[in-house]
Amino acid sequence: MEKIVVIGGGISGFAAAIESKTNDNEVIILEKENSPLKKLLITGNGKCNYFNEDFTKKHYYSSNKSFIENIITEENKIKVLNFFTSIGIIPEIKNGYYYPYSNQAITIKNALLKEAKIKGIEILLNNPVTKITKQNDKFIVKTKEKIIEANKVIISAGSKAYPKTGSDGSGYTLCEQFNHTIIKVLPALVQLKGEGSYFKTLSGIRSKVKASLLENDKIIKEEVGEVQFTNFGLSGICIFNLSGLASKGLYEKKQIKIKLNFLYNLGLTKEEEFLEFLNQQEKLLKKRTISDILDSLLNYKLTNYILKKLNINNDTLLENLSNSKRQAIAKELLEFTINIAGTNSFENAQTCEGGVSTLELNNKTLESNIVKGLYFTGEIIDIYGDCGGYNIGFAILSAILVGESIRGNHD
Ligand SMILES: Cc1cc2nc3c(=O)[nH]c(=O)nc-3n(C[C@H](O)[C@H](O)[C@H](O)COP(=O)(O)OP(=O)(O)OC[C@H]3O[C@@H](n4cnc5c(N)ncnc54)[C@H](O)[C@@H]3O)c2cc1C
């Protein structure tokens, strides 16, 4: 009987075990922690946003883009949704974002545990894998306590993101033992640190913006959403979605900036449009100060900060405000520029940029091109997605593709 060892009892490891199990094989999950699926429980603030209707390649990143194009397809989208249905998950879909109907991540944890139990999958906790070798077509998997022989091994050990969930980067060492290339691993879906001391003043502000990520003064990605100022920089989903590319740019010693347009949702993107807006307000409203006008658009802390920065008295009547001052305000509101000094650490990151190079994987089965019978799933691979269910979506898809290959494409 063929024996399959899955390293890592996270969501991709469980899905890979479930998808690989047949009546004719034995599947064992080796998990280093004392309980499985720790990361899953904290996803989506405990509600688990597990999928997104817009399952398209534009939401995924890898140093090998063609790999993404091969696997993020309509056909594979249906397979992922069928997987969740097959383990008993009923979705609640909010604007295309999928959550379990119970709105609790634990529903998905329990469904995976139940399915694994029904299928007869063995789960060994407190068993960190420290070494894997291959001798005469058999893998020898060593944990702290055991030595297990296996015909196939699936490495589902996560990344370095949120190490307190067990995902501490030890999986990369196992991959390197088989000469797999690890693309530089950096924090992604994480807060950005800004240069300068003004963040303490702005901390707590939330604003709807268009955020542009600039690498050496060239825009490389834009996001619309809510930005949050913290006492060290920026947070919020739109910032998280720019953070992986920011991480990479900083690592490559590029100059990274974020530009915020606070008036994007008002339809104002150009200086002349803002100047026209001020003219209209001047005609409509008498005896208003510039502070009155800006406070109707921005958090008062931001108004005060911008006016102080530009040396403009808050009580200046709009009718007395010079054209050059109006232009300077337009620049701050439409292109508020933050120099990025770094990202928060792996401890705060939801996933990682980088990982096992996809150039060394079969793009249909995720089997190693270097070692036959060795497979990879989930976050350990050099692919990650935006916030919004894309990472769990990929974790499940990778597990399905591995399972299809191990089952020989049939049940
Ligand atoms: C705070 C937070 C919120 C998130 N929210 C969402 C969300 O709402 N939607 C979404 O799509 N994604 C979300 N993510 C990302 C998502 O959780 C991950 O992409 C997903 O869990 C990856 O699954 P995985 O199985 O590849 O890795 P993991 O879930 O990290 O599992 C890896 C497992 O391997 C084990 N392991 C590691 N090394 C070894 C070893 N040497 N031996 C044995 N076991 C080992 C670990 O203990 C762990 O249990 C979030 C992440 C975080 C941190």
C-alpha cells in the first residue's frame, strides 16, 4: 500500500491529504504544533474569507507569471468551490467575498477535521519534521520522535508569516535539502513603515483613498480603499495589497513611495479639477475659511497637519487664499506622498512574497521537477494573492492539483 506523508497540518496540508486519500493508500499528516489549523482560525478576523468570486490572475503574484496564468483558470475555480461544498461548507457571499455561513473560521476547521477522520487520515501532532531524504524510491521523513518511510511527500509547511501559528519557515529548509531554489522570502500583506515623525500626529485617521505604489518614481500598482494611519506608517487592505511589491522593491534597494489621493471618490484627480471645486465652493459659501472647506473633506487632524505644513493659517478666508497656496493644497490632497522606510515584520504579515521557485515545479501537478514523488502546496510556493480569500483559494487549489496527480486523475 502506498504511503503519503503530508508535512504541515494547515489548510493546504489538510486539503492535500483529503484530496490524495483513496481506499488504496495511507495518508499521514505530520504537524509540528500541538493543534492543527492554527492559522486558519485567525483568518478574516476569525470569520475566514475563504474564496473570492473574482478568482483571476490579476490578484496573484509570483516571480514566474506564466505559472499563475496556467493555474488560475475558470475550470480550477469550479474545482475549489466544489471542494468546499464536498466538505459541507455553505457560503455566505458578500460582494463576491466568500465566508462560511456561520461566519466562523472554526466551521471550516471542524469540516476539515471531520472529513479527514471519515477518510481515515492519520494526524500526528507535536511532530516537527526536521529532515527528509530519498533512498531507493522511498522517502525517509524524520521528526523529533519518529522516522517514517513514504512513497510520496507533500510539503505544506506554510511560510514565515505569523510564526506563532507554526508557520516558521522551517519548511524552506526541507525544500533546500532537495536542492529546490527558494526565491527570497519577504513579508507581504503587511503594514508599511513611513519615513518621518509626522505619523504620531496622524495616527488613527482612516480615509477612503486611491493609493499608488511608486518604485523609483514610477507607479507600479494602484488600489482604491480605506487607508489607516498608524503611529509608524500605513495600514488597511489597500496598503496590504501593495505591500508585497513594496517589500520586494525595498529589498532590491529601490526607492519606494506611496501617493494618496484623498479626493478620488469625489472624482477629483487633477489639480485644475480641485481648483475648480474651490471656486465653486467660494461662490456657494460666503465667509468660509480654508479650514472649514478642508474639514468638510478630511479628518480634522489631516486638515491641521496639511495647513501647518504649507504655512497656511487655518482662519484664512477662502477668498483671500492665493492661487499658489490653492495649488499647494491640491498637491497635498491629490498626491500626498509618503516615503516608505520598510514593512512590518513576518510576525504581522498575513503571507509572504517569494518561496519555492515555480520554475522547478510541474505546472499541472505541483510535483517537483527535481525529485519525483515530492509535491508542494500553499504558502510555501512562490505565489501569493491579494487580501480577499485569494490565499486560501490558492492553498486549496494547489492541494486539489496535487491530489489529482497522486490519485492518477481518478477516484
Ligand atoms: C492574520 C491572518 C489573516 C488571514 N486572513 C485570510 C483570509 O481571510 N483569507 C485568505 O484567503 N487568507 C488569509 N490569510 C492567509 C492564509 O491563512 C494562508 O495563506 C493559508 O493559511 C496558507 O495555508 P498553508 O496550509 O499553506 O500554510 P499554514 O496555514 O501556515 O500551515 C502550515 C502548517 O505547517 C506546519 N509546519 C511548519 N513547518 C513544519 C515542519 N517542519 N514540520 C511539521 N509541520 C510544520 C505549521 O505548524 C502549520 O500548521 C490570513 C493569514 C493571517 C496570518
